[in-house]
Amino acid sequence: MNRIMNDPNYVVEDMLKGFVKANADIVSATGNARVLKYKNAPIANKVGIVTGGGSGHKPAFIGYIGKNMCDAVAVGEIFSSPAAAAFLDAMQAANAGRGVACLYGNYAGDNMNVKMAMRKAKAMGIEVKTVVANDDCASAPKDELEKRRGVAGEVLMWKVGGAKASMGADLDTVIAAAQKAIDNTRSVGIGTAPCTIPAVGHPNFTIADGTMELGIGHHGEPGVSVEPLATANEIAEKMLKLILPDLPFAAGDEVVVLLSGLGATPVMEQYIVYNRVEEILSEQGIRVHRAYVGNYFTSLEMMGVTLTVMKVDDELKQCIDYPADSVGLKQL
Amino acid sequence: MTIKNTEAGRIVQDLIRTIHENAAYLSEIDGKIGDGDHGINMNKGFTICEQRLADQEFSLSDGFAVLSRTLMEDIGGSMGPLYGVFFDEMSIACADLQEIGAKDFLVMLQNALAGTQEIGSAKLGDKTLLDTLIPGLEAYSAALDAGKSFQDALKDLQAAAKAGWQSTEGMIAKIGRASRLGERSRGVLDAGATSCYLILNAMADSILRMLAASK
């Protein structure tokens, strides 16, 4: 597997130490080794923004800690939810007295740990409300939205929620904006090679050479179909064919597009896919307000990309265009 | 027949040993339809608990409390909260008892089940640890109702838990990460149901040994 590490059982611990050292201008460690926070958090009079999730998705989740982004993040093992105590400590680290918006992805473990953390936060007098991202439209049918997973659309949810909080909005307004963001967002992934959890040592799912899995999840969850590897243009078409009718997006819409590599796909190839994505959108009369292309939400060394499209109105555009300073997203 | 709470801390030590011994097996099962890290994460949690309990005298309720806190604070995932609540409820249910009898153990298991069901949302047949726990608990309860001894009821629990665990092989996962596999999740044992069987079986074995020794 030729991976670079010390002890495979402590890759998360070792990574966190390096991350804090390298990014001391933005993040700082806390009393809980599994919680990092924005160096200035909690920020007076601001709703706190918290997220968390399993490791292996760099720059998610800790890379989105920063100014006008997330205030504190709970860190789990590779592909495994953070503990309830980590979510609770992150809520405390972010809380400035105006409440905390916990914006995370729809996975069984995260749901349970956040639920337990919220029970304790309530007892401590911290008001916490949640938005649970479910943007992956390949993960369940449209009539079962509550079963859909959260994927790269979470980045846009944090961007919107983080900006709204920095604009001075109260907790309910921040939650409403983040919910609106994710409700208007659809994503689809495509995998061309699997990934390996270091401590496991071998991939736990396979993608045969010369094939690709359309609709694959961020942890190798099976998609909608396994097909022969297509060209970048065909991949763009196949992904948009799932995304566009699902919301649905229509002519005249304005959108934000986020195209993220899954870890091992060169950024060059991501731009090749994006080129066709933009083309199809303009053919259909959909205008791209802003695009993000790069490794925004990865899955270790999986190969492939996720495509995320968010329909925006004036409020969402204002939040998306707001400045941000985090390791994973910097915007003037 | 009863066991003494103060002397039953060894049950927790037996549990820790059982998870150590089966870590690779649990990861292997999990790898078929999950991430393949169930054994690794369980073992990591139980090892931290072992270190916290090292060189200490502790009762069953204290041992369960430390185990619960470790799973909830240090492990996360789905199993951290589920087993965290499971052992927390077990601990609370016997915290004030000096002697733990057959009926007390029933209440411990019932509360543990109720706690796990409150935090998770699985039902019987969803291919989860409940498919081990519920049949095991029901068999144990039925045995006591039928007037069987603590020992015989524990043996019924072990047999029913094992059958329940093995029944997960034929099930389609309805919840958690494996549920995305649909039909592809059939034909493989559930990792959580497996660890739950190992835990219930080891607990029953430990109590049986203690009861035999106190004769």
C-alpha cells in the first residue's frame, strides 16, 4: 500500500499534531485532543458553528475551521464518527452565548453522537440546533430524503452557515440559511479506484481496473451502477443527468458548483470534467455564479470526483461571496 | 444464587480479553460489508479501558461505568454510543446492589436494551446487534419465568443470542452503512451482532464461573 505513516493505529493523532503546528495562524488545539477550534473562538456575540465527522476527508472537516467558517470541529477515527464527548467539547469551544449551529452529515454514528452531545449541552445551558446534510442524491430515492448521505455539499453548507453567523444573525436565522443551502444542493460521486484505511491495510471495496462506480459514497458505499470507465465529458454528463432532474434545476437558475477530487485524482482531471459540466449547464440555461474545483472533500486515496450543484438566490449568493479564511477555503 | 458486585469486576476483565482475542475476526467480518474497522475500534476502546482499570480493585458496576465512559468519550463511531449506553445502563442498574441475582441481571439487560434502542433507531430484523440482544434477553426472561435457575437461564441466553447472531447472515441490512448495500448485505454476518454475541456470551460465562465457584 506504500503509505507514509508511523503507527497505522495513530494516524489521526499524528496528523492532528502536524495540522495544528502548520496552521497556528488559524487553528488551535483544545483541552480535548479530538477537538480543534478557530484560534479566536468563541467569538463574542456570534452564533457558534460546529461540525465534525470521521477522518480521512481532508481538508474536511478541520480544514474548514476559520474566519467566517467553522468555530470548532470534532474529529473521529478514519471514516468513523467523533465521540459524543468530542461533539460536546466542540459545542462548548464554539459557544459565545448566542447558541451553536451544529452542521454535519447524515450518518448513523454522527447522528447518535450529536444527539448524545446535545442532551448534555442542553443540561449545561448551551442551545444547540442542527442541520443534517443529505446532498448525495445517489444514496437514496427522492422520497427518502432522510436516508440520503451528506457529502461535499457540506462545504457549501458550512460556507453559508459560517457567513450568516458572522453577519450577526441569530441561531434560528443561521440554521434556516444552512438548511436552505443544503435543501438546494445535490451531489453525485464517481469512483475509479478504491481507498484503504491504514489500520485495515487493504481496500474493503473494489473497483475493477477499467471500470467506474457511478453514485459511490465517500466511504465506498455502493453507487447506482458499475460501468466501463468513460471519458471526462461522459462522466460530467452522467453525473449531471442524476443531479439536474433531482432538485430539479431549470433554465434561468443560478448555481454554485463544487467539483472535488476524492483524493488521488489529479486536479488537472478535475478541471477537464468541470469544463464539460459548465458547458452542459450553460446549454441548459443555468448560470454558474461561482465554481470551486479542487480537493475540497476527499476519501483518503480514492480516485474519482464528486460533483455538487447548489441553486442560489440573493441570500445564498451573499453568503457564498462573503470572505472566508480557512485552510481548505480562502476567499477574499 | 447471586454474585457479589464487589467481586464481579472480573467480568469486565473477561470482556476486555474477549474483545482482544476477537479483534481481527470482528474487523474481518466488518470488512465484508462495512469499513473493516469494527474490531480495531472496539479493541482500541477496550484497551484504553483496560489501562484505566489496571492495578485497581473495582466492582462490576464501577467497571461497567469506566467501560461506558471510555466508549462514549474515546471511541465514537456507531459502536461508541451504542455500547456506551449499553454498559452505562448495566452499571446504573447494579450500582446500588451488593448481591446480583438472576432477576437483577434481567433488569440490567432490559435497561441496557432500552438505552440502546433509545439512542439508535434499529428494530429487530434490521441486521444489527439487536438481533443478538433481543432474542438473548427474551430467552433469559422466559427461562426465569419458567422457574429455571440463574445458571440454566444464562445458558438459554447464550444459546438464543448465538442463534440470533447467526440469523443475521440471512438478513438484509436496514440501517447503518451496510444498508446502502441492499441485497448485497445478505450472506454475511453483522459485525455489531457478532460483537454483541461475544459480549453476552463472555458475560454469561463469567457469571457461570463465579456461580460455580461460590457453590
